[in-house]
Amino acid sequence: MKIEKLREMAPEALTTLEREQRERIFKLRFQHSMGQLESSAQKRTSKRDLARTLTIASEKRRAAKA
């Protein structure tokens, strides 16, 4: 997901997106352990998307405090 799109989202939407991304990573990790994962790159991109989401959420929390 593009960072510009994340910056436009509301904090509540970011929280929901974070939860969905964590579930996706869990499912991918489970598929990997079962040998059903087609591409390990999916896991890497999902983790990066989660990191982006967490970064933007943190920025928004800091901006709200200031």
C-alpha cells in the first residue's frame, strides 16, 4: 500500500488495517509452515505494509499530542 494513501486515512481506519494485516501475516506464516505458500515474497511485503501502517499510526498519535 502506498504511504500517501495511508497518510490520508483516519486513525481508526489505520487500527482496523493493522489488525487485518496482522491476521494476513499469521495466515501466511501458517501456510509457510504447512508448505502451501506459493511465494515467500508475500510474507515480506505484508510485513513491510504492516510496518508502514504502524509508522503512520505512530506519527498521527504524536501529532495529536503536540
